[in-house]
Amino acid sequence: MDDNPYLTTDADGRLWYTETLHKGFRARYEVADVVYDSKTPHQRLMVFDTVAFGRLMSLDGITQVTMADEYVYHEMLSHLPILAHGDVKDVLIIGGGDGGLAEEVLKHEGIERLVMVEIDAGVIDFARTHWQALNHNCFDDPRFRPVIADGKDYVATSKDRFDVIVIDSTDPVGPGEVLFTKNFYADCKSLLKPGGVLLTQNGVPFFQADELKNTVYNFSKLFADAGCYLAVIPTYVGGFMALGWGTDNVALRSVPLETLKARFAALGIKTRYYTPELHAAAFALPAFIAEMVETARTQAAG
């Protein structure tokens, strides 16, 4: 482990993976086994079996997903926009190479095409082998279409159109930084069908306020309805995680609860986090997050 700066052994011989994402704060996970450790041309991909969170994937020392709570993130980025829209046929995912989000999207029988753009082919190859419990071999679904490319290049040149676009990116450092710019969001919007929805992961506002405010500011320049909704994901410590929301159909954030219940019942699946009631409440923001959103909107309007 001498060449791995993210792993240390304590005095009792226990192995620990340390993530340092937020200034002044570190998270440590006790590691039962190192499953995979590889430097690709784009990033360092590591997978551990941890004591508390099960299997964990890390890119460049930043935790991406764990088996213990992945369902929260993936259910809220898939079922909420699809059920709010009500007639989604074409979905684009930028990133998401582990397949967890794609697997949830493809539970919707109305989906005719799911394009997933992943910069690193090695992530998908790895996911086929090591994350089958997460993605359930969704890559073999005939509706699934992988594209190995830089997401910013794809959205700048593609002629395809989508009902929902999800930016399932890393944090805005390294290769993921370009996926948080106004130009990138504008290119994404150009691929949306009328009334389509653009979604992003915007980190934990308690630690990453600037990330959320930047996205809401840029979305406000592009969409009639720009904001976020929330989920609580234990892996992403610091409280609520913000999921960015941009659309020109202002009615989508307030679909009646009875309509959401009917659409969810017709879907016929069992979820572990998403419910229609939670969907309806997810746009209700604590005061400190609402203030961030309103500040960004006001700055954009000015």
C-alpha cells in the first residue's frame, strides 16, 4: 500500500481509506478488502469492501458510490424527473459508468432509448465485473446505448434530443470541472426536447454552497424554472445533498400528489427511498439552502 496515498494501516493492523473532499474535514472508512486499484489515463479508480458501507468506489480519492445507500441517489435522480414529466422516452446520462442510475431509469418501460456518455471505458468494463449487484447487467438492455467520449464534447456536437438529461458527474475538480459551466449547461439544454428536464448532482450545500449557487445561477440564465431538490445520503456527509433542477416547464415541480401516486403505481416497482409523498416534498428547502438558491437567482436576474 506504500504507493497508495489514500490507504493507511493503524496500530491495530486495520486498513483505512481516507477521503479529503471538504476543507478541514476528512472521512475514514475501515477497509475489509481492496477489490480493485488501477490508474487509468483519466483517473485512479479504486474499489474497497468496507466494514460500514459495503462495497465502495472511489475516483482520485473521492468516494463516488457505496452499496449501502446508492439507492437514495439513483432513485431520486431517475424516478423523480421521469414521473414528474410523465411521458419520458429518451434519456441521456453524462457519467454514471457504474450503471446504478441506468439500471433505475430502465425500470420505466416507456423508456425507448438511454444514452450514457462515459469518458472512461475502463469504468464500464470494471462495472460489468465488480458492480453487478448495483447495475444488474443493465448494460445488456437493448435500449441502452453507451458512448465513450468526453461529456462536454458530446453535448456540444450531438444532434440527438432527450426528455431528461442527468449529469451524474464527479465533483467539480479534475475531469469533472468542465461539467459545471454555463456553456456546458447551455449545450445540454440544446439537446432537450420542449419541456425537458436537466438534472445535476450539486454536492452537500453545508460544505459546498458555492457549487449549488453556481449551478442555480447558470440554470437561471437558461431555464424558466431553476433550483434544486434534496435527498439525504449517508455516504455524502454533511446533511442534505442538492440535486440541481432546470426546465422550461414550470408545472413539473408541482405535479399533484394523486398524479404522482398513479404514475408510480403503474410503474409497478418497489423502491427503498423514493415515494410519491417524498417526491412532492423534495422541493421544500431548509431556510439556509433556500437562501442560497434565492441569492443565485437574484444575481442571475441582475
